[in-house]
Amino acid sequence: MRYEELTGQVQARAQLPDRQAAERTVRATLETLAERIPGGLADHLAAQLPAEAAEPIRRVTASHEGSPEQRAHHRDHGERFGLTGFAGRVAWRTESTEEEAIREASAFFEVLDSAVDPELMEKVYGVLPNDIRELLPEARAVQSEGAGARSAEAGETEAGETEGRGGAGG
């Protein structure tokens, strides 16, 4: 899918006023997604997108500094945050409300789902916590419920944080 097609579909689905707003939504959602998912998976996603859409992902993955251990951890895990953190980051980047950010990110995920290899999208959605999966296209969210069960078995809360053994459940 060409970049113009991608942004045009996001603009239409999110009912945005112009192409620039759609581009902000695409950029903000991809940057936030790249922070949340493992770096290696983000690289695979970037490889399937037009160059203009891949650039925000590559910028985020390249910006992770720190010790070799810290870089390796992010490459394998990504940052831990749930829907509130996701919406807040997208809203900050698009200069919108969290409610608008959720609506726009949801529209973006619908377009992304049709633009990228389904197997890769299953992997992307599989590493997201349940609350962020609420943004997914309905059919994909149902398919990903099994992945959510795997996250729950691993002790992950809605915010994506690992609970201690004796902790109160979330």
C-alpha cells in the first residue's frame, strides 16, 4: 500500500479534517506502537510499510540508547504500558485529547491490519496487553484473544506490568 493510500484511508476512517491530521495520527500511533512492542518486531513491521510510514518506527528503535543489556532488553520486550499510556502518548504527539487519540488509533489499526501481512499482525497484536487490543479491528481482536490468555498466564496485568507472586490481582 502506498503512503498516500494509507493516510487517505486513515483520514476517512477517523473522519479527520485533512491529510496532515491523518499523517500526524499515523506517525504518532506508529511511534507509540514502536515503543510498546519488541524492537525486532517493530523492525519487521517497518519493513512492510511505505518508507514514510516506516521512518517513525525506525527513528524510535534507533533512539534506544543505554548499555548493550538495555538495548537487548528493549529489542526483546519493548516498554510496558497499557491503554491509558498508549492513548496519552498518541494524544501528546497529535496534540489531541485521549478520547480522540483512541478513536484515531483504532482507525489507524484497521488500515494497518489490511496493509501488512496477517501473520506479522498476529505477532504484533499478540504482544499487546488486552486493553490495547480493544483498539484492534473486531475480527482481529477475537483472533488475538488466545494471545491474551498467554499474556495472562505469564502474569501480565492490563497495564502490561508483571505482577509479583503475592500481589493483589489487577
